Amino acid sequence: MGSRILEGLNPGQARAVKTTEGYVRVLAGPGTGKTLALTARCAYLITMLGISPRSVLCVTFTNKAAAEMRSRIQALCGGRVEPFVATFHGFCAQFLREEAKHLGFPANFALADVEEVKEMLKPIYRTLNINGRDLSLQDEWNYIDLVKSTRLSYVHELLSEDSGDLLREAQTQDDPKDRIFYAYLYAQRSTATLDFDDLIAFTLEILHTNKEVRDKWQSRLEYILVDEFQDIDKLQYELTEILAGGHHNLFIVGDPDQTIYSFRGADVKLFTDFPQLHQGCAQIAFEENYRSQGAILDCAYTLISNNPDPGRVHLKARRTDISEKNFAQILPPLKKVPRESEVLDAVRVIAQQGKLGLEVPQKDDSGERALLTPLPAVVHSGSEILEAEYIAREIGLIRQKAGHASVAVLYRAHHVSREVERALLRRRIPYRIMSGTGFFSRAEVRDVMAYVRLCLNPADDRALRRVINEPRRGFGARRLEKLARRAREKGCSLYEALKDSFDDQALLRGTTVRLFAETLQSLHAYIAKLKPTAALEQVLNAFGYEEYLKDSGQKERLESLATLRSLAKDFETSAGESTSAADFVTDLALYQSADLNAPRDAVRLMTVHNSKGLEFDYVFVAGVNEKLFPSAKSETEGELEEERRLMYVAMTRAAVQLFITTSMAFGQSDQENTRKPSRFIEELDPSQIAEMGGSFARRGLVSGGSGAAQFKPGDRVFHEIFGPGTVKEVRQSAGEYVIDFPALKSPRTLSFQAPLERLDGQGSAVSVDCGSVQ
Ligand code: ATP
Ligand code: MG
């Protein structure tokens, strides 16, 4: 059994597994098998040394990582073992279920995530008469988060004997933020609810003040193993130290170059100084990378070398199972008439490298096997839309030709996912949003779609149930049930029953549902005739839904409405003159089911922060522009270094191929919203990447506007299927041309990337590439 656990490990990894006693630190780069070694070590302790699984605590950073680790340990142990794997939060939650009683807090406390906290804050805003426009829920939540993680004494306030103290504070504080803070503590207290910040604070409070409990846990946890230790914050560190304070068997792994949570209090010094602070600490380093092909590692190393760190090693690429096939499959076809200069500029060239003899395939260390090392692709597109289209198109090809490959799109900020999501939706490529909620699962999107459905068909009871009290109209669950009973008796819809009840004071008193029903009735009369965009506008205004989101300070939700609007516009443009709101709803329902039923092999969309520790065959890093990545908020050298580490994490997630994409313009309007490629791209070595559209961007020839169009009105073009045509109109913001083709009865709207060639005077054709910029 044990030999199976050690099988295939390199000497450093084997040492990390077998050095079971005392303090041990592994410092090593990405993909070197740190997590693998940690997992193997846990299995080794359980199977080889016979330690009880509940005495070996493995700590990871995300629930997903914890789930994966658990099953890997189980597989290695080859039996029905229940390993103790948790995130810090998860551990604390478990701890408090057992120990919260020592603080006089009920063990069956409710645990609120960020969204639930915001729900709790809404009535507090109303009671204190604070408008969401003045102080958004997110800002208030950030404030609460900050106070709780820096001023632990709040625990005593929350638990103070007289909960009335909290109410008094809520009334007397000057700053509205503090008034809400105390009102929130009061609400927590009266509903026995803890949020994520409380978990660690409460746990520490008990461990500090209760010796009996401390002794119990210290003796129970004989071995503690912590992954990603470079991102530990002070409170987590304190917790780890206390828990390991009995047996002193603490194994930590990390990589200082992957510290990406300093902005939230992570302190890499706790990792780098660890050996000095712990006597006799064993130090182990790994230097071989088993994840990524060599060119990706070289490129990532070049980038991170811009950060100070004297001790960094250039990892050796150990992967030998990547064949020419992997690459030849994924790359889009070459341009029709490849000239050498073009070829060198395009990503497409990579698959052809061998054939064209442009680069001799490298040999691996053994000198026997020739390996292709395609360069990471850096692709510049004219606009966000084109960038997303490029990504979706490339992914489509990957899925066609390398169906089992894992694919991820990573981005610095959530909003970058929006265009990508839309492009994937358009191509019906299944995807999963791993961080945040998928677009169609968001409450506001569901609300609005329910409104539209209801206006089209007032008998849609499910839609009516969803929105009748959203925004609040004083029509709560009990009244709704009464209405439902009446509808059942009469055998009619809820809406019909509601209309019949206008005189029923008992049901309607104090509510505004009559207005709701009347608005519904009037919209129903004409909504079917409206185009999708107009229908959406009407619905958003007539029921006061958008206003309600504005008033409650729900910025993110307002952004979803903007996305819905642009989806409606897209749909209207592509589906032509006769589309209606009903068609749009049907189409979205199809999209929606594609989103909800996304198969396991779906494309993963997530922020770089959430990609930590994960790996994928193909990785797209999107939106690699100045002000986005590095984020506009990073100003100091230290902040920039953190952004660079974040980029390093993103790049080193890729195993087979890495794509870095940028866009030259953003936004919906035709105003000059130009942006530059990220400085991180400048920092790469041009010989280590294949850049497309890059020569333009780097020479600064992109001057302004969303200039992605290759043609102007009046230009003659040739389309493979439709034949010759003339450009009638160029829609910059949508990235589209309207083109007259004599072979067709009506003009066609084609995207900037449509396979069009210029018909110039001499009749020779110049091919046009996807998304490159003039
Ligand atoms: P990160 O810093 O990104 O979290 P890591 O150091 O934790 O990376 P792992 O995720 O543990 O690296 O390993 C990277 C990949 O290399 C995994 O697919 C793992 O299975 C593989 N791997 C690690 N060690 C070996 C080995 N000795 N032989 C074969 N494959 C290995
Ligand atoms: Mg790892």
C-alpha cells in the first residue's frame, strides 16, 4: 500500500511525504507537485503509520480543492477512509458546531454567505432610512468585513449580555456605516446567524479563553497539513499555530510567487520566515514541473522575473506526454495566402512550425524524443466583442478536435466574463461559471425574464409567484397562498383570481398589487407586438424593478440588466425585422437550459483568484489590458507585484496551450474607449510568444475608436458563399457590417470576423484575419 503511495514521486516529494514529525516547509513553484505531495503525505500517515484519519487535518483554500483532495486521499488509501480535509472556514464551522455553546451561542447557528448577509442588510437600510444610492450594499459589506477582521473585540459586543446595547449603538453612531454595522450585529444575535468572518473570530475567542477546549483540540490534531500557505493571513496563522501547539507536527507548502491575497490581509512573511520562527524546521524544495509544457514555463518565468526574489528557480519541464497531435488539432487554419511575414505574426503558424521548418522541435532531457513546444499565443482583438468571439471560436475548434481536453477562461475581474459568456452562448458551447453565479441563475435575470413571460402570458402562475412581491408590494407568502386557494377553487390562473379580488379588502389592504395587476393588464395588451429591446424597456420601467435595484444600491444587479439589454439587442439584430419579445424569451429559455445543464466537461469561467491550485489543458487569460490586468486600483509597486503574481498564477494553470488575449476598445458606445495591452505583455520576451495583431498594438498604431473594422462603406468585398458584395454600413460598437450582396434579395449583417476578402482594383484578394487591428 505504502509503496503505491510513494510510487512515481521524485526524491524531494518522497522526502516531504516521509518526514512526518516536526515542522516541515516545502517551498516550490507552480505545478511541482506540492498539493500532490501533501495528499500523499496524508495517505501515508493514515495507511503506513496507522494514524486515525480524524487526527490528520488537511487545510486547503477552496471547497472545490477540499473535495478533490478528499477523494484523492481516499483513492490512495484504497479503503473507506474519511479524511479530515477542510478550508479554514469549514474547519471553524465544524469546530463551532461542537464548541459554540461555550460562548453561549447556539450550536445550530445559521451560516450566512455574502448574498444572505446582503439580504439581512436590506431591511436594516429600510429601518434606518438609509438609501442604497448613498451607500451600496457591497460597500457596507466591505466595511463590516474590514471591521470584523481587524477588531476582534467586536465578538464581545456581539455577545454582550444585553442585546439592547447593540440597538442603542445602532441609533447613536454618527457614521451610517456604523449604524448599520451595529444593527446588523443585533440582527445576527437575534437570529443566531454567523457570517464567514465570525467563524474564525469565534473559534479564536474560544481557543484563547477556554483551556479545556484548547487542550482537547491540540491533543486531537496530531498532524496538520496546510496547502497554499503563502496566502495565509494573521488570524489563520494564529489558528494554525494554536492547533499545532500540542504535537508540533505542522507541514506547510507554498510558493511566494503565488501570493495573491495580500490585498485581503495575506502576509507572505508568515511563510518565508516560517523556518526562522520554528526551531528545527525541515526545508524542502521541488524544482521540476509536471504540469505545463516548456514554452509556457519559460514565458511565465520571464514575467515573474520582473518581481524581486533572489531565490527563485527556473523550473524544469517534466511533461513528456504532449504530442504534436495536441497542437496541430487546436489551431485554426492558416490564412489562404501565407506570406512569411504574416505567418510569423499569426498564431496559426504554430501547428505548421515543423512542416515549414521554422523552428527545430526541441529535444527533451533524455535526448531521445522530439517534442514540439508551441509558443503561448498573445492575441490582440479590436474590441471586447471580437476578443470574446476569438476565444469562443478557438474553444469551438478545441472541442471539436480534442473533445476531452479541459478548457478554462480566466479573468482578473468578473465583468470580463460577460462578453465571453455571450460569445459562448451564441455558439452554444456549454460553460460553467465557477466564481459567482452563472448569468441565467442570477436572481435579477430570473426576475426580469419572469416579468416578460408574465406580460406575454398573465396565466403563467410560476412567473407571477416569482415577481408579485418583488419589489415588495406588501403581498407576502400568506396572502399569496390565500390567492392560490381561491384560484384553485375557481379553476383559474392566479392573475384572474387577483383581478376578481380587487374589492377584497382583507386580501389587498396595505398592498400595491392592484397597480401591479393593472400594469400587467395594460402591458399584456401590446407587448407581443414590441421588439425585444422595447419590451424589455417597458417591463423594467413599468413595474419599477430597475428603480428598485437602484434604490437598494445593487450595482452588480444593475449590470446584469445592462447585459440583458445587450442580449436583447444582439438577438434583435441577428434574428431580423420580424422578431418579437416572445421569440426572445424562447431563445433565452434555450440558452438558460444550456447553462444550467452544462456537462462536466464544460468550459470553466472563473477569476484568476479562483483558479488557484487548479490546472487545465487549455487556458485563455482574457482582458489582459492596462487598467484591467493589472487592475486600475493597483498603484504602488507592491500592488503591481501582486498583480504580476496573479498573472503568473493564471499562466501557470495551463498544461498544453496558453492564450493571452486583449482588446483595443470596450463599451457599447461609439465613443473613444480605447485601451492598451497590459504592461505584462510588454514584459514577455517576443521570442517566447506567438503574437497576433501584436505588431500593430505594440507600435502604437491603434489610435482610437473601436477600430476593428477592416472595411469602410463602399468597399467591395468577396464572401465565399454569397459572392461579391458592397459594404453599406459599418457598426463599430456591434462589430458588424451591413453588406449588399447582389446574389441575395436583402442585405446581410456580418460580424467583423466574417470570412470576407477585399476585392481591390486589380482583382487580387487579400485575406482578412480574425480580430486583428488596422
Ligand atoms: P500549484 O502551485 O499550482 O498549486 P502544485 O505544486 O500544487 O501546483 P500539483 O497540482 O500537486 O502542483 O501537481 C501538478 C501536476 O503534476 C498534477 O497533475 C500532478 O498530478 C502532477 N505531478 C506532480 N508530481 C508528479 C510526479 N512525481 N509524477 C507525475 N506527475 C506528477
Ligand atoms: Mg497546489
